[in-house]
Amino acid sequence: MKYARYSHTATVLTNGKVLVAGGYGANGNTYLKSAEIYDPITEMWTDARNMTTSRYCHTATLLTNGNVLIAGGTSGSALNKAELYNPLTDMWTSTGNMTIGRYYHTATLLKNGKVFVSGGFHSSVSSNTTELYDPTTGQWTSTSSMPYARYQHAASIFNDGTVLAIGGYSNGGVYLNNTELYDPTTDQWTISSDTNYRRYYHTASLLSNGKVLITGGRGSGYLNSAELYDRSTGFWTIANNMNQGRCWHTASMLNNGRILLAGGQNSLSYFNTAEVYDPSTNQWTVTANMSYERYTHTESVLTNGKVLVTGGYKATALNTSELYES
């Protein structure tokens, strides 16, 4: 990549290319507004136009019309600004502001094409607020608040359209094991069963069997535990442990239905290690190491089945990228 960055976003566009945007930089570049495009066919990076606002710890969501919605983040304080990237014109345009500034939130594309944002960090506290972006109007509207304020949590959407919020960090230094379900059709939250371990900086992956796998994070130390949520029962069960405790790692579903975990950190080390979870056997298998140790990076599954890892942090922001082929 041209720019070293971490806590950025990476989005696979409808044309198969990858848009990397924002983040925190190095060498005097702090909050970035730069963006760049990776082409899997040529394996080359090219500059995209800059965002209108510098930001990191934001979210990026690919909309059904092919545009990318960037929301929130921070550039010293929580941002409520949002903007849209049009890959056809390589242009950024400002869209409606969120109702509050937030970062370390989640953004989920709903079945109706709207974007649901939950939680985050706002005015030095965790937020329980949620809101909805409508691409047809470019406006945000407030929705029902979560029972628990949280940031650095995870969210997954089920095939029935409900959204599961998992864990995170709350006010008073509390690591959460609380989970709750949001139903967009009723705008209501329902408290679900607790996870077995309190955690934040973890990942959540919807498996092909409909269950949600959460991995790692921080809680009572750096966790190597994994758990599975069954939507039909509403309960969590403990899955086999990962080979390594880690937080700020990445997770993505490969074309064979397995989950690839890469990088992260614990109190002593940054990792270049990776491992793969097989839902059919509930087993983790160590796979090839990345070329670079990194955390707060991104991991994107390309249309050709390869996985692109970008940026991250190890003593400084990284501009390296690499490909994994299963």
C-alpha cells in the first residue's frame, strides 16, 4: 500500500476490487483521509480520491447500490459525519450526519438495504444508542436503545434479519458477557443468554450452518476461547479453544465454510500466526504464518477466494499487504 495505516477499513466492491480508507498513519500522518484501491487481477494498488473527513475506528458498509457508506470514527473526538464513495466516479460525497458522534461502534447492512449502527464510544462513555441509515433519503433516524451500553463489541445478522450484539466494553471498566437481539421489523431489543466468557476486541462470524462463532478478545486476560450461538435455542456453547489467545485479530469465512483467523496481539507479542476453524469437526488447525506480525489490520475475502490482509500495527503503522490462499 502507499500509506501505512491501522484501524482503517477495507471493503470488497461489487467489481471485485478492494477499497481501503482512513485509519491512523505513521511518519507524521495521524488521522488519515486517504483511500486506495487494490486490484486482484493486477495485484496493484492505485490511489483513490481522499475522503472528505480524516478518521479512524470508523465503519465501512457496502450498500446494495454498490456505493460504500463510511460512518463515524474519530479524529481526536467522536465524529457524527458520514460520507459515500461511488466506485464508478471515484468520488466521495457527504451524506446525512449520524444523530451522535461515535467510534468503535458496529454497522450492519439489513435485509431491507438500510444500515443499522449500534453502540460505540461517545463523549468519553459507552453508548447504548442505535440508529438507522436510509440510502434512499441519505438520512439517519434514531432507533430503540440497547439494554446495555457497549463499544468494541461485535454484531452479526441472521438469515431472519435479526441482529445479535455480543460483548464489548461498558462504563465503569466492565467487560460484558451480555448479548441481545434486535428485530428491525418491530424496532425492539430482546436480551438473550450470556456468553460463557466476558470479552471485547473479539470477532463474530456467521457460519454456513446458521450459528455464530465468537473468538478471542480480552476479558480475564487474552482469551483463546471460542463459543457458538444457536439462534434456534438462544444459547451459547463452548467451542474448542484456539491455539493462541489473541485480541484485535481478524476473522473471515473462506469459500469452503471454514473460518480463517489471522494476527492480533497479547500482552507480550504481536502475532503473524494464523489458524483455521472447521465447523464440521469443531477443530482449529494452525496454518501458514503471515509475512508480518500485525494487529488492528483488515482481512477481506476476494472474489477469487484468496484473502487479502492490509496494514495494521507493529511498533508503527504498516503499509504492507499480503494474500492467503487456502
